[in-house]
Amino acid sequence: MNVLEVKSLCKNYKDFSLKNVNFSLEQGKITGFIGRNGAGKTTTLKSLLNFVNPTSGEVIFFNKSFKENEFEIKQRIAFLLGGVNYYLNKKLKTITNVTKSFYQNWDNNTYKKYMKQFDLDENKTPAQLSEGMKVKYSLTLALSHNAEILILDEPTSGLDPVSRDEILEILMNLADKGITVLFSTHITSDLEKCADNIIYIKNGKIIAEDSIESFTNSYKVIEFEDNIINEDLKNKIIGLKRAKKGYTGLIKAEDKPLFNCACTKAVLEDIMVHIEKEIL
Amino acid sequence: MKNLLKKEVHLTMHPTAILFLFLSVLLIVPNYPYYVTFFYTGLAVFFTCLNGRENNDVFFTMTMPVAKKDVIKARFTLVVILELLQMLIAVPFAIIRQNMGIPGNAVGMDANIALFGLSFVMLGIFNVVFFGIYYKDVKKVGKPFAVSSIVIFIYICIAEACAHIVPFVRDRLDTSDNIYVTEKLIVLIAGILIYAVMNVYIYKKSKKNFEIYDI
């Protein structure tokens, strides 16, 4: 079941535009939203919740138009921009106290459970928390109002590998409980560890929406020592670029038999780096 | 709405807003430009909006289940409450000043009923200028405050000058409250009405501006 459908979303700025963005989210799945810096990830996420006014398009959560059901939908979702980047010098208990008054489904027991599980002290301020703990506090607030969809913008950026892994594990456990996660990041290795699906945005345009497995399987990375591949084959290489020893390029998996050189499985980072290189 | 006001008071409102309310006591200073007393709320509004910007208040608030228009409603409610409280707290001090048995304010308007009416107009102008600019881009707090401060400075200069040179203001409005009460009450009621109309106008305009503003 789709819990979010984005249809023909457009947003025009002077020097950037989101172009006809379409995608959907399946319930209980983790979807990675990737793209390089400035590709339109945050603008897309902000457009979903009317933080920015889309020029056109429709956003449908739980089969209901966001515009017409903003209050009800916001009760059922959570939007986290990184960890906590607001009221850094207020105590967590003050922020919680204010936050809970907005939600009809606030569950104090769940709140206490996660605060204990994540080892969070209510008397601390966000400024006193590590980046990882800030994300955990944000997640605690989201889970305490029983959010069914978590929209996370770069939740693992700036975290050390251990903290990142911890956050990913939490997200996977939440997905097992039926919570849907849309997770924007440019740390593609995080998605390989936890995401089911992938949405790839480039210059404000969605260029791929697929399961992560099918997406990565559709490409291969070739490596060769000198640049002597003939012109016909060169046209089939996406983003030919220098490597430590020779050159690397991305090819469609079906073109693999045409190339007589070292060929390896493509990971998200390979795909992204070569695709970005190609279009540039 | 109650929850948004709770958020405004517990998180966004700058603590000096409370302190400034008690500066209403300035009305007992024998000679002072009393209009300035009421302008301290404007400073509190500026600090509160600045505090909001530094703490990503708009982002935090918009993640809550609220509509954009309610964010505006909450801020205006807080501001109007602060301004009305400033007026209310000033009343006993105005009465004390009038009963101190010393001559009226040599600087300008006495602490009387008309002063309150004219101060309501001043706060209305402040709100129109400040919020008229602020809600076009909530990341810029300095510009609306600078412009509104200049406008209010000019207003105070003109109002205080009138207390010296305009016969009606000098002889009737700038007097103790035991005389010309009717005239002063008319000024007070007119001031309150003008304040209300200006607030309704700027509230609606701010709502429109903020609705199209991209956070």
C-alpha cells in the first residue's frame, strides 16, 4: 500500500527548479532519497509539507490531499531536518512539553521508553547532546506521537560510523513495525545497509525510482588500464573517468558482454558518481 | 491555538519581554518622553522574533500539526497580549504620577488618558510597519526593526512637539485628568479603534505574505 504519492510536483526558483517530480512510498519500507548537494532533495521534502509552495503538483498522504488535510496528516507524520536544530539551549523537557501539546496521539509511556532506551536526559539541552543523540531525541518525539511516516533529511550526515549504524538499526526496527521511512542522504553506503527502495534526483528531476537491488543490479562498473576502447563502445560507457590505475566507467548490465575488461558489481556510490560525471 | 501560544511563551518569547512590561514604571519619572515607555514592547517583539530566527522557530513550528496561518495568529496574539499588558501595568503608575503633586511632564505629554490613546496609535503603527516587512522574509529581523524604530521616533517627535505647539493638544490633551476628560476619552477610544483596525489589517496582510513565503 502506498502511504505517500507525489504527483507532478514542480517548483520554480530563479536559478533552480523541481521538474515534474513523481514518486510514491510503500508502507513499512525504507526509501532512500539520493542526489548530490543542491540536486533538490531538501526542496522536494519541504514541498511535501508545504514549507515551500510548489508551483504545481499534488501531494497525497494516506490517500488524502495534503493541502486539504494538513492538520490530520501532520498528526500522523514526522519531518526531521537532521537532528535537533531548534531551541538548542532549552531543556529537552521544555521542548517535549511544548511538542506534546500539539499531538492528539501523544503517548507518554512510549516517550519515556525511548528516552530510557536512547539514554537521553530530559534535563539536558540539545546543545549538550552529540549529533547522534540529537537524531535519537528527534526520533523519540516522532515515535511518541505515533508517526506512521518519518521524513528524514540527512539524519546521518555528520555522525561517526558507529552512531550512523545505530541510527540505521533503529530505522530498520521501525520499518519492521510498519513505519515508513523516507531518508534523504548523500551517504549512499547507509542506504545499502538499510533501504528497500531508492529515489534518485538529479538537477531537480527524478531520474530513477526502483528497488535498491534492481537499481544496483542494472549497472556494472568496468575498469581498464588505458583509454583505448573504441568509439562505439565508448558511447555505452556512462561517466568515463580517471581512476587510481587507468579508467573506470559505468555500463548498463545488459552491455556487459560487449566489454572485455574487468567488470564489477556497481554500488550506489559508483552509480551516482558516474552518472553525475556523465551529465556534467 | 492554545498549544501555539504555549510554544510562543515557553520557547520563543524573549525573557526581556517580561522585564520590559515593568518598565511601565517609567510613567512616574517626573519628566520623561512617556511614549518611549510603550515602545519597549516593540523592543520585546524584536527580541522575540530575533530569538525565533536564531532558534529555527518557524521550521520547528511548521513541523507541528499547524497551518501556516495559525503561526501568524499565535505571534499576533502574543504581541497584542504584551502590548495590552504594557498599557494595563502603566495605568497605576500614570495615576501615581498625576497625584505626585508636582507640575506636569516638562518633556511633552503628561501621563494621562490621552497619552494612552496616542500610544495605542503608536503601537498600531509599529505593528503595521514591523510585521509588514517581517513576514515578507522572516529571516530578516533587523530591517523591520530599524524601519519601524525610525517611524516610531518620528511619531514620538511629532507627538511631543504637538504637546508644546498645537494649542488643542497643549491646552486640553496635555493636562491633568481632572479636566477635559471628554476630549481625552475620545482620543483614547479613537486610539484603541485605530490600534484594532491597524492590527486586523496587518494580521491579514502578514497571513498573505507568509502563505507565499518559502521556508
